[in-house]
Amino acid sequence: MGMRNVIILLISAFFFQASAYAAPAYGTDMPAKGKMRVGYQVNVVLKHELKEGYGKISSDQHYYDVSYGVLDWFVFDGKLGVGNTDRKGGNVANVDYGYSFAGGYGFRIRFYDDEPSGVKLTGGFHHISVHPRDVDIGADRYESFLDDWQLDLLCSKKFGRLTPYAGGKASVFEHVYRVNKGDRKRVSPKYNGGVITGFDLKVRDDVTVNVEGRFIDEDAISAGVYYSF
């Protein structure tokens, strides 16, 4: 069995043993072996519906991103930054948690790359965890974090410096909270899959702008600017 197949099996096993969640897919622009890509990304979850009775959650996240080409077809992605969460609606109190630590990691694999046609097929697994500040509402203290994971498959087509892409994802978005140090409650989303669409734009050979939207399970958009070296 080749190394690519081994890595795919390991990532698949990890994903299916953990709960599957949702996160930015990074697009299909991947640094070559031994190369890096660094930059800034904002990820805005406008609405993510939770299961019945818990309303919806939104989140703003800001990250410093690093991608490293482990192999020509395998890339490690890492991120570190800040984020918040805002839960509204349903049968529980509305809570706006302030900004605090957020971070994540993931992998991308290039399955297919045809240079003459400019068509690529990539798959990825990514995780984000946001740990906002605790909030006091009256006599109650609310603590929360969200786990945000995603397994995706994307196809792209290059047109000069512009590379649009689209695909699908298997996802779950879990909001975890507790009140006054009580038992933690884990709230699952209403939907567990969605659609991804976006583009990479090469401003220069070493500078890329990425914009991405995600729909069905969530209404979300992410954007980033990256420098490769």
C-alpha cells in the first residue's frame, strides 16, 4: 500500500471515530513539498441552526494561518487566533460570549491534478475550537466552547490567475456550554452536511487571496490573504 493510501486511511479513521463538524476548507491552492504558506483569515459563521429548542449560533473568528507541504500532494494546515460565539433563540437564554482563544489544525490531500486542463481534486479534514470568555447574566455564569470540524471534497478549474472551486462536506457543529459550574450540555446542529464554493486569486505568484462560502448546514463565509515561500 502506498504512502498516500496509508495517510488517507489514517485520516478517515480519525474522522469517523470523532464526531464530524464544520470549518473552512482552504481551497485547492497547496504549497509544494518543503514550502510554506502563511497569512490572515477571517471566518464568519452568520447562522448555524442547532437542534430543536436551542435556536442558532453565530461566530466571528480571526486567525494567523500556516500551511506546510509535507509532500507534493499532502499539506498540513494550522491556525491560531481569537473568536467569539453568540447563541440566540430557542428555549434557553440568549448569550453573547466575548472574544478569546481560538485555534485549529487539519490536512489536505491532492487526489488529482491535470496541468493541461487546470483541473484539481482535493480532499481535506479540518478542526476549529473556539473558547470564548465566560459571561455573567444576572446571578448566573455561562461558560461555553464550540467544536467545529469538517471533512470535504473539492474540485477546481484554473482560469489564468483565478481558480474557482466547489464541493461538498460532511459536517457537524457542536456547541458545548454549562451554567454555574453544572454539567456540560452538548448541543448538536440541525443539519450534518453542506455545500462549499469559493475561489483562489493569484495577486502575484507568491500572494493568494482566498474567499469561500458554505451553505445548507450553515451560512458562513471566510476570506484570507496568503504569502507563499
